[in-house]
Amino acid sequence: MDEESEPQTLICVPGQVLCAASEFTVAGEGTYEKLGYIHSTLAGIVQMKKREKNTYISVVSFGGGATVPIIGDIVTARITAVQHRMAKCRILCIGKAALNRTLRGIIRKEDVRATEVDRVEMHKCFRPGDIVLARVLHQIELNVFHLSTADNELGVVVALSPSSRAIWGAETIPMVPISWTEVQCPETLVKESRKVAKVVPEKGESLKKNLALF
């Protein structure tokens, strides 16, 4: 038997370049396209399926695999640090799926909002401890993702009061949005600036109730 005719099993890891993307080579399930190349989002086995003129590249995970966001996914994240040009965060959920591993995100100044980008001040948009909704733009490196809150429905959905942030173990007091750019503590009436997300009340309440899970 000709050994060269036997199919080879290709195994990949998250972020690995699989092949060049083209008009007829398309990223399928478990992959994403970036800068003209198709990358894997999972650790698993590479599969190629032909449909008419197109070849679809996909990855099937083994052993359950690890959940990794792809371009366009909406994620829930907690802000961990705010700098002059960016905010760093830890991704907690992809859609409604909670993660059990650490994925990091970066929100750059130019991706905070869609208008008046040059006037964005990061410390007026986010504070450490805030819970935000953001969209995945692309993967920067393994387990690090470039995020955006530019859409109206994206941004801060849960902000903790100054007293909650200042005292370790203090009672958690979520602040209440009073405009697109401000939140207020319901007890002390202290106001702070934020890039507030437009979220329907049911979702906002659900996030507040589930805050303890994070």
C-alpha cells in the first residue's frame, strides 16, 4: 500500500496560523481570519471540507477544548487597570457562557466610543472593578484580545460605588446610570463619569444579581 496516500492528521493550538485566506478558502467553525490568514481558536484537529468551489477550514476540539472568543463576539469583562491610552480587563463570559480560564482583553482609547474619539479620557470612561460589555475585534496574541465598546449597547453595565472600591470586603453597591456618561451611587449620591452601555433593565438587573459570581 502506498503510505503517501494515507491521510495525515493535523493538530493545532489556539492562535496558530493554519493557512492563507483567499476568495475560495474560507474560515469555518473554530477558526477566524486575520490579516489574510486563517487562525485556530481551539486546540484540536484541522478539517478541510469542500463545497462547490470553496474550501472551508475548521477545527474540531478534542477533550472538550477551551472556549475562545472569535471576531464579533460580545464578551463580559471586568476592568483591571486603566491607563492613559488603554484599559485592561479580564474576560469573564463569551455571550452567556462563563469561562473557567483566564483570557485578557485590551480596550484602546480609539475604540471606546464611535464619536469624538480624540476627546476620550480613559479614567472618565472606566474604573477598575467595572463590568463591561465589549465586542471582540481581533486576537492580539494567545489569550489576549482587542476589544471595543464603541457601539451604544456596549460599555459599562455595572459600576461599583467609591466606598465599595475603597474598602476591602465592603458591601457591594452598584451605581445607577443617570446619563450616557454618568453613574450615581444610590446611597451617597456621588456621581462619576463612565462610558455607559445602553442595556435593557432586565439584563442590567441580571448582571447585578450575578456580580457575586465573578
